[in-house]
Amino acid sequence: MHTLKRYWIVALFFAAPVAEQNLHAQDFSGDFMTADSTPADSIGMMIDDAANAEKAFPTRFDKHARFIAPYDSLRELIFYGNVVEDPDCNECTADSLYWRFMRYLEGRFGKKEAKELIKEAKPGSKIVVMLTVPLITEPGNNVKVPDGKHQYELVMRFQDNRYKYEFSKFVHIRPVIGAAGGESRTYAEYYRTAKTNTRINDLCLMGMDAEVKRTVAGFTKALREKWKPEDEDDW
């Protein structure tokens, strides 16, 4: 297994101008600074442990103890995004990273199910998936409460020795109680600004935040691992 010496994670909302300019090539385009961005002292943060996504997206609260979800004021969406680079990896071609991510999806959701999650795919370059997973809130220490499901879009872009990920379009899905049945869908941006039920809203946002960090930790580990093509007889 290839051991990644260092991961450079450049938070999209903390990105340096030079990094931004370099990312306009090969569909890595995008303005990484937003009106809500904070000029932080964590630019070019190094993370050696793939599971330590908390360092990339530290949990923050405002002066009223409200949870602060990363927000992109240009897109007007709750938005998580980073660029991860590994210049020392000799086997991290864009194509290899793409197929490692596909293997991660298949390992987590199943081979058939993973294909159904894909909204757009450009092998070796880009993949867009829409994931729906249980939403788990934590109202107290060691207390976990399921609260319906939540859906979100994950966009992955790949270049040799680097990849970019973006999480957005978070929706909370709950069953409707009563004769009508069905489901209710609430966009996470509503929870961010609503003035009522703030404690419950924050628990939902924090549950989504935890899911993002688990997912980042999972595919980061998978993309670090040496690519092993499936056996030709395994079909």
C-alpha cells in the first residue's frame, strides 16, 4: 500500500489566490472565496490522517450558540469543498483516482446501488452522485436519534495527483404523519436562517455535518490506497 506522506487540503472558503488560479484548468474551475469566507490562518492546512476531516471543517458556533454550517453566499447554498493534493504519489493518475472512488461507492452502497446514485460520469475526470442516507442527530452525549433521511449532492473532479470534492444541495426528508402520508422535504438552508426551533434545526445541520466528515474520511482513505485492478476473471 502506498503511504501518503502528506495531504494538502485547501479549504475552498479559505483558498489562497495562487491555488485558485491553478484550479481553472481541466474543469477545476470555480471561485473559492465567498462573501462569508473568513481570511483564516489555516490556509494550506496539512492533514496526515485521512480520517481527520474535522480539521478541514472545524465545528463552529456563533455568539448565540447557533451552529455555523459552511455557507457559500455566491451559490446561496450550504457548501463543503476542498482540493486534496499528493504530489509524491507515482500511481495517482486522474483515471486511477476516479476508479478508486468508484470502488469506494461500491464498497459502501453495493455495486448495483452505486450505479444508481450516479447523475453524471466522465471516467477519469468527473463524477456527480446524489446520496440519500439516514440522518442521525445527537441531542446529548452518547445519545443518537434517527430523524428521517437526508439527501445531498457530491461532485468529485480528478486530475493527476489531486482531486476536488464539493458537497451541496442538502435536503432533510421526513415521513409525513397522518392519513396524507408521503414525505416532507426541507432544504438545509432554511434551518440555517429559521428563527424558530433553532435547537432542532441545529441538530439536523450538525447531523449533516457529521455525515460529510464521515464520507470525506471514507473516500480519502480509499483514494490513498494503491489501485488494484479487479481480476480479469472476476466478471
